[in-house]
Amino acid sequence: MRVLAVIGAVAAFALAALRAFAGDYEDGVRFRESKDFARALTSFGKAAAQGNAAAQALLGLMYAEGEGVTRDYVRALSWYEKAAVLGNAVAQYNLGLMYAGGQGVARDFRLAALWHEKAALQGYAQGQSYLGYMYYNGQGVAQNYQQALHWCAAAAAQGNAPAQYNLGLMYAKGQGVTQDQRLAASWYMKAAVQGNAIAQYSLGLMYANGDGIPHDHRLAVSWYEKAAAQGFVLAQNNLALMYDNGDGVTRDARLAVLWYEKAAAQGDEIAQYNLGLMYAKGQGVAKNYPEAHKWWSLAEANGDRSARKNRQTVEKLMTPEQIAESQRKVSAWISARGQPAR
């Protein structure tokens, strides 16, 4: 009876500890959701000290994001590792990201792939998606389109937008699967409606070219607009071209300039070249040879050979002072961005 009494006492103690363990974690979640990061850290810390992997994973996230603390990738890595070893799939995925990005640790794609695989094998969609990406690009693993297709398909089936885009890309290019533009468009659409910018751009491109879906400039413009609004530079340039040429939309040189400017500011050499043309011709903007010279100079610096001839031509219409000022602006633009090309 004494033995049973002792066992009962131990069981009661363990149950009380388990309730406190869960309570601290739940408190931490509630505090974090209300942006009370200091109390969230305290609660998660208590649960993490008792071996709660979910709390450890969230502590890692808070240190990685600088929530209530100074951002500290080393401490984030430490907490992710503790949770990952205990089998927490989210921590395994985040640990893989840190190895891939070299955050808090030396970059190591092999270890990144290892941890993403652990998360993927537990069915974690983001881990599956990233592992598929690594197989596609041969990062940390031998390039293998069949494996890339397998993991992207697994994640895509769970609604993961990046995986849906990558699956569409593989169908579009016939990598690891028979080329099928119709299926490519279908997967791009699934990702695009979730707001994936590159999928929106790719879908716009397919509508513009009539690949796998009916040719429709109006729908191409619609999808370009969605991607461009998110800052996707290729979509911004293509949208500018649509306004410039009046494809799928009423021709509007002013809006063409607006979108060329956004893409050019990101270093897109095609947009820079076209923006130079708009300034040289006075289309959608007041004619301005120094501005044309500036944008053609930048396009040339980014590798656009045709911009050089235009720059040399417009210099004949400029004063030496204007040329010098344009060159100063070009140097300042390049210096501010660290490099000429995007």
C-alpha cells in the first residue's frame, strides 16, 4: 500500500507539472498574439525549460524576428536545434532555413537539406516545398528533378503556393515530367490566386503568349498588375509595355512611364532603356535629354548594348554641363545601390 501511495503521489506530481507545462505554453501563445512579448518570452521560457518543443520553437522564432528582444540568430538557432531534435517539424524547417541562409551559423546547404527532409517526412508542407526547391537546384543534394517533382507535388497538394508555382514551372519546362503547358497554367493559377507574385507574372505571360491557355491580353494585364503591385520587377516592366503598346488596355504613355520607372528603379535594364526612350521622345513625360541620357547610361552599365548607341546620340543634343550632371547622377545611383545591375 505504501508503494502504491508513493506511485500515486508521483503520478499526481507529474500531472500537475504537465498542466503547468501546458499552461505556460498556452499563456505564451496568448501573450504573443496580444504583442506582449516580454510576458510571452517568460512563459515560453518556463515551458521550454521543461522540454516543450513547441515553446522552444517559438522562442527561436522570437529571437530570429527580434520580438521583445534584440534579434539574435545564434540564440534562435540554439532554440530551434533543441526543438528540432525533439521532432518539432516547424523548428526543423526553420533550422534548415538558417543553415541555408547562413544565419547564426556558417551556411551549409547539406545540413539545410537534412533538416528540411526531416520536416518534409513529417508532412510539413513548407519543408516539403523547400526540399523540392533544393532538389530542383541541386543545393545540398544532387540535382534530381524527379525528387523535386515528388516533394513539390506533396506540398502543392496541401496548398503551398511556392510549391504550386514550382510544380507549374516543371510542367512548363518538362523537367522531371512530360511537358504540359495546360497543367503548368493550372498550377500557376492555384499559386497566383493565393497571391504568389512570380506565379501571377508567369500566368500573365502565358495569357500574353497563349501558352496552354487562350491568348488574352486583357487577362495578361490583370495578372501583371497583381504581381507588379507586389513589386515584382518583371511584371512591372511587362505591364509598362502593355500600356506603352495598348495591348489589353487603352494605350496610356503616362502609365507606361510610371511602371517603367518602378522597374527601372529596381535595376531592370530593359525598363531603363525604355524609360530613356520615353524621356527622349517626350512620351508620357516632358522631353528631357539629360534624363534619357541617365537611364540609357544605367541600362548600358547593366549590360544593355543597344543603350550605348542611344546615349552617344543624345549626347550630341546636350551641353557639356548636362552630360557631366547626368554622369554624376549615374554614379550616385550606382553607388547608392552598391552595383549597377539588379
